Amino acid sequence: MNAVVPIHALDTGCGDAPVLRERGQREVFCGLTGIIWLHRKIQDAFFLVVGSRTCAHLIQSAAGVMIFAEPRFATAIIDERDLAGLADCNDELDRVVTRLLQRRPDIRLLFLVGSCPSEVIKLDLSRAAQRLSARFNPGVRVLNYSGSGIETTFTQGEDACLASLVPSLPPSAATAPPELMVVGALADVVEDQFARLFGQLGIGPVRFFPPRRATDLPPVGPNTRFLLAQPFLADTALALEARGARRLAAPFPLGVEGTTAWLQAAASAFGVSARTLAEVTAPARERAQAALARQREQLSGKTVFFFPDSQLEIPLARFLSREVGMSLAEVGTPYLHRSHMAAELALLPSGTFLSEGQDVERQLDRCRAAEPDIVICGLGLANPLEAEGLTTKWAIELVFTPIQGYEQAADLAELFARPLVRRARLSPGASRPEVLACS
Ligand code: SF4
């Protein structure tokens, strides 16, 4: 059995490191994008975007058009109207929702998702949600949140969605024993792996939020201890804390080290000994370490540059620097939540260049000057950078792919190795790379 090696900060880490704050032009997707993974997660929910044709195009091209399945998202297109036309608009929305719910009796939770066109901003969607909820209660709950792209980044869509759901969580009994809640949408396969590990550790009951079915909302109260599975859930965490729940501080479950530390936070809170944690996690840690070793050969010594996009940048940078030996040229993040990121920042190599927000032209200049081996960025920047000869990885892919936990640690590293291998293969006169664990 392998002992769980306590993780140590490198020197002093980046806990107090200076951060370059930029507030210029940004290149990010809007929060509507979250619907793509949320509609797969909550299987009896429907996401009705109230927006423009642009929103409809975005959501349809990003999520793909399902031909054989009934989709669980759609756009109600609001054309340009003055304020006097808003009464009709509300009537129209009610008609659309009524038709939808008659046609789709499987829907238990309907989200009205706001967007940023001015016609939509004028509409009071929270009042519409209350009105429709009262009409369709108890069969269907209608909630609203904003997926607007104004001053947000795409992962905030999930945060806004979950935060809107928190008031609907049932209260837990005042005398209930402590319960663990894992917060943040995870792929079902990852959720099942974590549920098994928590079960073997004797921690339970464990609830996942969001649940797979809207009828299975987890209770919340002062007995709730929650672990964030995603680093972009600031508003959801606040809403849970307002209901009495307590966040367990931990790094995020990326890589072997991050996953162990994340589980360790739960183990400590639920009185599980270090020995039990080591015994339970040993087989998975050993498998993950062996699989990671192959990727490390590809990645060690390579330099990575993160543009701000998914809010996963700091945990990913920690994983890449500590577990596969990459150097960090710059770690950009759209927002830096100091307390949610405290455990991660402490593990980054001291002296890491951190930036928050974006002034895209200046950041592009810094990126070109750094000449990184790989750049993690949004889709809008990837093609131009590839054309300049840089190797890129789309940040959004890291949100769609199961990357959390031990079994996915090597897959996560491979996501960074694959573009490097491809570039090496395509480079004229380049020798063929030796380790090609990826197809
Ligand atoms: S919400 Fe705003 S940014 Fe997003 S697709 Fe619609 S118009 Fe564009």
C-alpha cells in the first residue's frame, strides 16, 4: 500500500503573489454555453433561452442538432420591441412555455435563460418564472437565470444556473447528521467513481449537485459540508453558505495530487483516518501514476501559456507543473477568487506569472514573446495563433471532457500532449516522437 504523501506548497507558493489585473478587450464565450453540458446532466430539465437569433445560432452550433432525440434546449426568439410591446412578449412567452410543457410531459424543471440583447434585458424573467411556476406547480418548477455574455465568461452559466436552483433545495432536518454535498456538474462516470470512493471511505450519505434528476434535489442546511468539484461556482457557494452549508477548503480534483487532497478534505471533515484514506485510494493512485508517467515523457520541460477562459486555469497549471513537469509562462484567469483558490495558489511554483481579466492584444504580445510550446485559449484565438506557428488547445474542451479524479488523470495530461504530438508530426524534418499514447 502506498501512503498518502501529504502535499506541500512549493517554497511559499503563490498565495500572496502579485497578480496583473487587466480590464481591456476580452475574447470569451457567453454563459449560454453551459447549457451544453447542463442539459445532459439534469435529465428531466429543459433550458429555454430567451434571446436573439445569434443566441439560437450559438447554442445550436455549439451543442449540435439532435436528429433522433428530442432536444432539451431551445431558443424563444425575441425580436426588437419597444417597452409597450412587452405585455405581448410575456403572453407569447407563456404561450411558448404552455405548448412546450404540453408536448413534453417529461419536463420537471424548466429554466428560462436570459441573454444580453436589449429586448431581453427589458423583460422581467424572474417574474415570468414565478408566474409560470405558480401555473404549472407542482408538476414543473420554472426558474430563471442569465446566460448573458456581458462581463461574464462561459462557465459562469453553470454558476448562475446552480445558484438559481439553491433556493429550491429542501431544508435538511435540524438534527440531521453531517452530510457531504459535491457541488458542480461532473460527467456521470466521474460521479460514479467518486461515489464509490466515498462509500469505501465510509463517508455518506453523499449528494451530488446538480442531481441527475430534478426530482432528486439534495437537502441543504447547517449539517451540509460541501466540496466544490469545479472552480467557477462562486455564487452557488455563497447561496449554499447562506443556507447554512459549510465549504470544505481543498484544491480541485484534477490529477492524482489534487484528487487526493480533495478527498482528504472530506476525510478530515468526516473523521476518516489518514490510514484508511491511503488504503482506499492506493490502487487508483498507483494506476493513475503509472498512466501519467507515459504522458510525463511527452510534457516534461515544455512551456504552457494560459489565456483566461474557463476558470480552470489555476488548477490545471498546478497539475501540469507539479505532476508532469511543465513550466508555466503565464497563467491567466478571467476572475481570481482568492479564497476558493487559496489551496491551489499555495501549490503553484513561486514566481508564477498570474494575470486576471484580459487585454487581449497585450496578452497576445506577451504570449508571442514567451514562445510557449502550447497555448490554452478560446476558439477565437486558437486559429490565428496556430497560423502563427504556435500549438494550441481549446480551453472549452477541458470543460466538456471528463477530467476529474484518478482514472482521468492521464487522460487530462493527454489532452495537452496530443496537440504537441500532432505538431511534432507535422513539423517538416522533425523526428517522429517516441511515445504516442494518443491516437
Ligand atoms: S447571450 Fe449575448 S453573447 Fe451570448 S449568444 Fe446571445 S447575444 Fe451573443
